[in-house]
Amino acid sequence: MNCEETTKLMDGYLDGELDAITNQAIEQHLRECHNCDQAYKTQRSLIRAIGNATPYYKAPSELRERIQSSLRKEIAEQSNGSGIPVDARPLIAKEHAESRSILFGTSWNWLALAAAIVFAAVIVWNVVPRLQRPAADQFLATQLIASHVRSLMANHLTDVASSDQHTVKPWLDAKLDFAPAVVDLSTDGFPLIGGRLDYLDNRPVAALIYGRRKHFINLFVWPAGSNTIGAANAMSHQGYQLLHWVDSDFNYWAVSDVNANDLQTFKNKFEEQTSRH
Amino acid sequence: MALLLNAEHAFGLEDFESTAKIVKFAIVPKKHEEPDQSPKEELMSFEAAMLPHLDAAHNLARWLLRNEQDAQDVVQEAYLRAFKSFGGFHGSNGRAWLLTIVRNTSYTLLKKNHAVDLTTTFDEEIHGSGHESVSPATILEHAEDAELVKQAMDELPAEFREILALRHQEGLSYKEIADIAQIPLGTVMSRLARARDKLKECLAARIGKEK
């Protein structure tokens, strides 16, 4: 740092706006150059004195009142649309009372109708899925297996190949509207291989891929809806093992050609690890 | 709410009409609670966020316009403008946001009044002479004279007055100043340095005259 550069950067240095390295270079120069050091000290005292002596024009109290009343006038004009200045307080209160009477007065028969519809809806919503569930599970199982097989066949097992959960998780979080837990289970014999986006049950889902000796496990994850509460259930379909469980946030479907016991172990280890996170 | 909306998925398409009604029913009470309160509520949150910066707003306008009446009119107008666009403000720096509006409103008035000192085209002949004999030490002696500093500040172009007020009085960072004055960050330091130099020159000229 020479004198010219120091002079140029003097104001930034005084204002504490330079980076640490430049600061150090200037300090070094000031220790070595008496002239620049003098100039710096003079400038520092001058700026301080001028700053203190500059009159500060505080707002007079009537300005505050003027502003507050003009803002109230503004919202009064906005809500009655007439441009006639009205004191805002009574107006707001009145409008509010009117809107309340609309809701609780004239529209009560609509409420009754709506309540009846809700009642019907609750019944339909509770009963229909129970009747449909076996078929739906079968259909979903077929979809899951198809997805699992496709992922192995089309050489598209992973979109993001990494055994590091801290790589896979952010990648998935960025692509989805939910953030599934990602844990590496290599110490339990199920190394994390990567993650993939998939589409199941009419929505994008996360697929986590784990290895088991020479086999692969696809773990499909998506947010749990309110109609998916249920205990873990295992099924076998077309020679593949499927294991389904639900926690407070997510639906899990593990699909693989490993045996049912391995899949159960996988599930237990996965839950153990995620509960620790 | 969540429960009802989920029901929509369970119905399938044939129940679309009744689903639509349910959704309507479910949303109506909420709609009536929120927007009706909002003008008043919005005003209250606006005032809570922005009135604390009234002094800063007034000070900036006062330095820019050099006239108390204009400053008050501009600040009132700026608060109205700010209130109207408050819905679009999601930042955390309310002071810088408000000061930007105050500054823009001030410049609108300055331009309307054909203020000649908007930029730094500055008469070096008048302001650049007669102070060579005044040493920094002498300036320093007089630098605490508020009236003298005020007169010297008022001689400066608007963009110098504004940057000095923002830095010396509000203590704003270069980044904030760059946002308010709408100049690149790299320009802040050089403009501030020039403003300080000019202020010193104006002080020196006045001290020289007094002698």
C-alpha cells in the first residue's frame, strides 16, 4: 500500500467499510508513513467534529399528528370510496359490524346447507376409502413395483448418487415440496446409494436407494395424508417384497427383492436412525 | 380445514360440485375475519414500523430541501406513498426503505422547483479559492460551530448533503446508502470522500472570510 492508495481508501477505512485485508494493509502503511498517519488523524477528528456539529432536524410533533391523520383519512377514503373525509375509527367499526351481520344474519340457511354437505362429506370420506382401500393398495403396490423395476432396468437408479445423506437430502429438498429424512444405514448393512425423484399416487415422491449386498431397496417417501394412518403392513407381490409404514409426517413404502426379514430389519434401522435426527 | 380439503381427494370427480360448496363454506368465515380488519391492522403495523423513523425522514428531507415547510410536506407525502406500497415491503430494513421514498419524493419536488444544485456541477471558482491559507487545524477549531457547519452544508449540492446526512447523522452503512441513493456500492466511498472534501472547502472559505 502506498500513499496514493491510502489516501484513496482513507474514507472507507475511517468508516470501517473495508475488508480485513485492506484494513491491515492500511494500518501497516500508517505505522510506516508519518504524513499519511497525520492526515488520517486530522481527517478522523474533523469528520467526528463535523458530524457532531451538524444540526439534526428532529420532526416537530405536529408533523407526526399531520401524518397520522392523513393516513387515517386515506384508509377512510379507501374503504368508503367517496373521498369524503371521515374519522376512520367509527367508520371501520361500522363496516365491521355490517360484515358480521351478513355472515351471521342473512346467510344462516346457507350455513345449514353447508353443514349438511359437510356431514355427508364426512360420512363419505370415512366410509368410501375403507371400502376402496384394498383395491387402492393393490394398485399402489403395482405402481411401486413397476417403479422399482424401471429404476433397475432403465439404468436410472439414482438422480443424485451419493452415500452422503447431507448431499442427497438437500438435493431432494430442493426438488420437492417436502423434506424427507435421509439417513445412511451403511453401518447396519444398508448403505445409502442415492436419491431419485419419482411420480406415484398422483404426486412427486422421493425415492431413496439403499443397497443390501447385491440387491437394491427403493424407499419411496411422500407426506402422509390424513387417510393413510395405519400400522406397518408387509406384502408380497409378483415376487417382490413391499413394506409400508407411516410416521407422523410421511408415508414410507420400501420395495425390494430382498427377503421379508431383511426388509423388516431395514425398516427398524431406518426408524431408529431417523428418530435420532 | 385440512380435513375438509383432504376430503376432496377421497371423493373422486363425481362429487365435484358438493366439494366446491364445502370448500366455499370452509373459506368464507376466514375471509370475513381477515380483510375487514386489515386496513386498520395494516395501518397499525405500518405506524409501528415506520413512525420510529420519522426523525430520520424529516432530517433527510430538511437537508435536501433546506426549507422546513417543504420538508414537512415531503415527509407527509412520503409516508402516504409508503403506506400505499407497504403491502409490497417484506424487507427487514424499514428505515432504509422509508428513507428511499423520502429521498425520491424530495427529488421530485427539487426537480419541480428547478433546483439548480441537484448534481455536483459546482462552481469551483467561488468555492475553490480563498481558503488555501486555512489549515486543517484551523478548520478543526471551527468544526464544532453548528451554525457554520450548517451554512457550509447548505452550500453543497443535494447529493452531497444527502450522503453526509445519511452517513454522519444516521450512521448508515455504505450498502444502505447505496440502496437509498440508488448508486453502485463502489460509488459511495468516492462520493462521500468528495462530499467531505467539499464540506471542508466550504468551511475553510467561510473561516477565511471571517478572518
